[in-house]
Amino acid sequence: MHGCLAANQVLLEALAQAKLPAGVDVVICPPYAYLQQVTSLCQGTNLRAGGQDCSHMQEGAYTGEVAAPMLADLGCDWVIIGHSERRQYHQESSSLLAAKMAVSVEAGLTPIFCVGETRQEREAGEAEMVVLGQLRDVLADLPSIPGLVIAYEPVWAIGTGLTATADEAQEMHAFIRTKLQSITGSGERTRIVYGGSVKATNAAALFACEDIDGALVGGASLHADDFATIVSAAAAA
């Protein structure tokens, strides 16, 4: 939960003036309260807006929830599903996430589906098993999703200042791509982005990896100069 009306305007105007390179999908996913402001500021730029989450229901008496069609109605093109903080603090199950994926696609949104392991799981040698389970449990019974993006976010590297090395990230991305091919049949065509403390200083090294197709940027996205540097690194990769 970051931002306010004034800070959002400064950030989005700075990004719009930064002349970000073409050929890169740049998606801003603010808190719900600021979606209308952000979608308005994105108009006429190459920036797009997305939701940080959506309900598993399309409508109804679910106080506090925000439905995928509502996001689309506000001008969103994208939505994040299964972020590690949602899994951790809201105990979101695979069946719930699968339902969210289905309603988001039906609403015309492109889902960014997050997977990743904790530090304990990695140290126990279970990282690949955990990520495979997350992919299979949610995607196996869904129809093909056009434009689907997978975000690998090692939980131990979020908000900790730690980050996977480029080699560690590439190894997991290659694993995900291979398993996606068997689960969905579209592993080679699916964008897989990295989401573990991406910064202006490490973006180029990450994007140089064969199977890293972009980034799910956290804290660095709150600083226009840093974010613009990351976008430029993606365009140059």
C-alpha cells in the first residue's frame, strides 16, 4: 500500500515525460483507490494500468471485494493474481486463484500469475517442487489463456533487499518454461517475468538471461528514474 494522489501524479507525469522505449509493455498496478486516477493519467501514453488483485466472483454481495469486470470498466488491461503477499496474508488457495484467473480472462483482462517459494522451501531443496505445484494446481484445468504472463517471485527476495542471482533466476525460469509446456502446451510462447527485488542496478543482468522476459517491479517502481532505467534495460535486452 503506497502512494497518494499527489505522489501518483508526480510519478506518472515523470514516467510519461521520460520517453520510455517502445516495444515494452509497461503496466502500472496501483491500489484500488487510485485506479481511476492512474488510468486517466495513462491515457495518451504507452503506460497501461492493472489491478493488484481481483475477486473470484463477477458480482454479488461480497463486501470489500473488487470484481474483474469492474477493473476492466475502469480501463485496466491487466491484473495480478496470486501475489505472494496475497498468499501469505490472505491464505489464498489454488482453487481460489484458479477461479480468479477464469473471471479475469472472461472480463478481458490479461492475468499476471505469480509463483514462488519461501526461503525455507529453497533451503530444503523444494523450490522446484513448490513452484511446479503452484503452476499445475491453478493452470492445469483452465483453458489456454492468451497473453498469460507468469511472474516468478522468490518470496525470500521480496522486501528483504535480497535477490536471486541471475543464474538462480534463469534456472527457475527455464524450469517454469519447460513445465508450462507440459501443463498448458504454450511454454515457449509464455512470458515469464522476474519479481524479486528488481532494481535499476541489477535489471540488465537479469534481462540478459534467456528465459527472463521482464520484471514485476516492487519498490523501485515508486521512483521514476529507477523505473525508467529498468524499462530501458528491458528494451535493450
